[in-house]
Amino acid sequence: MSEQKTVRLSKPVMVGETEYTEIVVREPNVIALKGLSLHALQFGHTDPLIELLPKITEPRLSQTVIKKMSVKDISKFALVVTAFLVDPLDWAEEEEQMEA
């Protein structure tokens, strides 16, 4: 079962005729990441994020809706996606091993 996180939006979005203040983001699998640069996602680049989010959000956000989001909200999504891709504890352990 994949992990998921809920993003609370600073500005609600409309999906169809329903207004949402929270969006669930599922951990992306390899299929969702196909064709995207992991490096670009890890550094919060918006183009791959705009392409990825429709595949991993509930309700499903279209690219049009995502492009109209506030910078604050798209930044929240970028942080969540980055957390799915890289565990900060793993980085710390790797750095310690490299220093030893």
C-alpha cells in the first residue's frame, strides 16, 4: 500500500463544480514518474511537478487547475513530492558514511 499525505491549500481550488481545501497526494510509483526527471522533481521544478500531480492527486487535479494555484500551494506539493522521493534520514546516514 502506498503512502499518502494531505495538503491543506491556502486558496481553495475548483474541480468540476466542487471546491476543495485539501488534496490527498499519493506516493508516486515508477509508472507515474515515467519520463520525468527525478533531479528536477527533487529540486522543486514546476514543469515536471505539473505533469506528475494529475497522476497522484485525489481528487485528480488537471494541469489547468495546477497552473492556476498560488506559489505557496504549489510549493507545498513540491515539498510533499520531494519527501516521497528522498528520505532525509537516508541522506544523513549516507553523509555520515562518506565522512567516515
